Amino acid sequence: MVASNEDQRATDNMGTKPVAEALSFDVAALSRWMEANIPGYAGPMEVTQFKGGQSNPTYQLSTPGARYVLRRKPPGNLLPSAHAVDREYRVLSALGPTGVPVPRTYGLCTDVDVIGTWFYVMDMVEGRVLWDPTLPQYQPAERRAIYNAEIHTLADLHNADYEKLGLGDYGKPGNYMGRQVERWTRQYRASCEQPDPVMERLIEWLSATLPAQDRTSIVHGDYRIDNMIFHPDEARVVALLDWELSTLGDPLADFTYLLMNWVTSALADIPDLSAHGIPTIGEVVEAYCARTGRDGLPNLDWYFAYNCFRTTAILYSIAGRVRDGTANHPNARAQALKIPKMTAIAWSFAERAGA
């Protein structure tokens, strides 16, 4: 059987490889920590590194009786707000008893003497990771069911009562978009070597035109189809991954980030989404509003401009890691080259929103 492009992307991104020398650690020390902190753990343990991911190094821990996943801060000098594995662990643990699908957590370690940086251990969830948003290997009815599951899962996250979950202090109240513009401005400026004129213009415009925030919820921060695991046979999300950017904030930031797939990814090249089995932007908005009790959404172009700005700030961070020799992903350099295109798209949305 010839592998599809989707199969190849899964192999390239979700497969494992030997641990890179720069990201290796004392496996015996980790095993001792797990024996002391994880009920039922029994070695020996084999450690491999997942190929995907630009930020927190992620490892598969295999034992005769179980498999686990370890997420850690990378070694080296880090930006102050980045790589917050303790926040990831906290939100995953809080959401565990709810209907929001997350991996089970086992423990957080803040003792750098164990493997050199903070880390946490969670369950290894089996299932499908769908890397190509066009879902070429599925029939139209299957595609629609998968996208409906993705939309419903996001709505359920935004409907979760963060106060009852003990996450009332997980983020600052109000002015989420203002704080996000400031955060990504700092990250971009800490990573770039010289000012980017388009980014500087975007910063000025976004800061002066912030939309009113009418709701607060847990926001994932990087909600997209390849950050979740689907059931092996059902159109059902069984684990939502990569919570590094999560906080309390404006749920429309999450939702419009999801919608960016319809305007900047391969979905935008599909001439007839309905025939393909993927809902249109209008249908996605309708489904999300129905599940979250909204009457409609404001103009989306401001949020689209913001999401492109945020993506560019992340790309600048990746470029900085490439420059400093600390990038851990083989495609990091190619990602950094996307900066001019992304800033151009961001400003085009700003102009549509009235800039």
C-alpha cells in the first residue's frame, strides 16, 4: 500500500526518534521520580522523542505495562512567559473530570535536579492526528462529522465553568485582547534583530482598535485540528493537546484562530466546501453560536488581523531560536521564512477592518 500525504505527515510529525543529544537527560533519575510519584509505574523505561513541535520538547516513555508522555521546558535561556509547563499541567488536571477531552495527568516536577528542567507526565492517548485540514482520505460525510466534533469540543471548552474548576485565577479578568497584543508585541520585539515596519504598524493599529470583550472563558490559545487526537474509529475528539498558551480570556480569540484555517490554509483553495463535506465559515459560526448561546459574532476581520499578527510573533520566536541554534524542529528555518507573507496577510485584514 502506498502511503498517503496524510500518512507521511503523521510519520514526519507524530512519529518518534532517538532523543537529540541537546535534549537528552538522565533516564535513571526520571525512572526514580516516576517510581516515587506515579502509582503503578514499573520499569524498565525506554525514552524516545516526538518529532513534531516547535516549543516544549515532548517524549514518549514506554514501559512493559504502559506508555506515558513527558513534556518539559527546553534547556537554555528562555523568554519569561514561554514554556509554562506548570500552567499546562494545571489546566489539564482541572479539566480532567469534565467532558472536555484531555489526557490524564500523573505528576508535575519542578525540581530541576531530576532531568534539568521542569516537566510533567501525562497519559499516552491513542488515536488519529489529522494533519491535513482538507481530510483527503475521508468521504464528505466523515469530514463533516470530524469538523462538527472539532467545533463542538471548542464550544464545550468555552462553556466550562472555570470558577467551579478552581481556575478563577488562571488569567487576569478583562482586556484580554489588549493584554494579548502587548504579550505578542514583547515576544516579537525580544526575538527580532531589527524592527519590522509592518509589525510596528499592526501593533499601533491593533492597540487603538481593541474590541469590547463580552465573555470570559478558558481559552486554549492554539486550537487547530492537528492539536487534537480523534478516536481511532469515531468522529470524536479524545484528547486536546498543547495547552502552553491557555489562559482565561476572550473565547472569540480561540474561535477566530480556528476560522483562520478557512482563509489561510488549504481549505481556502477548495472551490466547493459543502460538496467536499467541510462546513463553510458561515456554518461554523452558526454551529458555534448555537452551542454557546450567542446570537451572532461581530466583524471578524479585526480578529483575523490579530491572529496573523500573533502567528508572526511566534514565527519571529522560531527565527530567533534558529539564529541562536536552539531550534528543536527540522522545519524551523522554513517556518521562519513565512514572516513576510504572514505580515502582508495581517495588514490586508486590518485594511478590511478599516485601518
